[in-house]
Amino acid sequence: MKCNYIWQIPTLLIAGLLLAGCFQGQPSKKPPIHLNPNMDHQQKVKAQAESKFFENGSGMRLPVEGTVARGYLRENTVYYGGKDESGKPVAKMPVTITEKLLQRGRERYTIFCQPCHDGTGSGKGIVVKRGFMPPPSFHLDRLRNAPDGHFFDVITNGIRNMPTYRHQVPVADRWAIVGYIRALQRSQSATIGDVPQDKRNELK
Ligand code: HEC
């Protein structure tokens, strides 16, 4: 047993020296030895890389014309564009108004529209007070009588000096905001006829 230990020490030393010293600092054109290559090296075209296979030399391809990503067909122009087949803004929104929808609309309106249009929609938001050009009040007859689709279109595409909010506000939320703006408009021009009979005596 003792004898074995004595021989192990120099053997390990020599093996270690050999390993550490082998080919160190020697340039080589060959790739380093890769004991377990798995799928690290395979023939493939990487994004943005050159390719000799395709005529224009680029490995990246454009999708076939007319390709539509899953979930983006959006054939329903009324829901996704706020316009009917003839391209006119729809008079009535294609979504049922519920209290939940209006609550969502109020929340989204407060985040994305109130800074300029203010809480009542009169167009005197905080950004306007700091010098941004004032938007028109939602309570003008012109906007009171405008079709629902017009509001959807303004959010989607912006209008004159107002930028688009399509990237911040998804389609379902745009309709929720439209519903809420309608409620705001109504709130500023309500008559006693808008209050349900049994709630009228609660008014002061
Ligand atoms: C950065 C300020 C700003 C924000 C935020 C903003 N708007 Fe506007 N909006 C404007 C301005 C300014 C105009 C007037 C544009 C013009 O006439 O040049 C306008 C105009 C409008 C109009 C009237 C369009 C017409 O027919 O004259 C509507 C409707 C409207 N905005 C809806 C919205 C809604 C809904 C949101 C939230 C999703 C929103 N805006 C967010 C600034 C803003």
C-alpha cells in the first residue's frame, strides 16, 4: 500500500505538467476539441447573417406576400377599424355597453386621455395647462353628434395635432374608452329624463 502512494505523486505531477504545457500558446486554425458537441455546431443561417444560397446574399427572408400572423387577420372592419364596408365611421359601437366596460373605459381614459382632455372631457388637462395646444371639448355639438367610430378612429390614428394611441391602447380598450366618452358627454348634458324614476327623489 505504502509503495502505491509514493508512485502516485510523481505520476500525477508529470501528467499535470504535460496537460498544462501541451501546445500552450501555439496558434491553430482548427477549432478547439469539443468533447461533447451536442447541437452546438450545426448548419444553419443565423439572423442577419450572410447566405450564399439566396440570390440577394442575405439569410433573412421576407414572409410570403399576404402572410398574416396568427390572430392578426382582423377581417372585421367594424370592430378593428370602427368603419363599415364603405369606409364610413360606424354610428354605434360594436360592443355591448356594460358597467364593467365603462369602468375599464374610465380607467383607461384617466391614464391615456385625461392628461390633455381632463376629467370631464372639456379639454383643459394638466398638459394643456403647461402649454400644450388645447383639444376641443367633447361637449361641442359637433363631437356630441359624431359617430362612435369617429372616436375609435381618433384613438387609432390620431388627428391633426393629436398623436395616435394605437400602441398604448389595444382595440378592446379603445371601445371601452369610446363608451366612457359617451357617458361623459351624457353626464354634461343630462336631463331629468335620463335619471330613472325611482332615483329621482335622491337628487338634491
Ligand atoms: C397629448 C395630449 C392628448 C392626449 C393624451 C389625447 N389627446 Fe385627444 N386631442 C389632443 C389635441 C391637441 C386634439 C386636437 C387636435 C387638433 O385639432 O389638431 C385632440 C383631439 C381629440 C378629439 C377630437 C377630434 C375631432 O374630431 O376634432 C378626440 C375625439 C380625442 N382627441 C380623443 C382622445 C382620446 C380618446 C384620447 C385617449 C386615448 C386622447 N384624445 C388623448 C390631445 C390629446
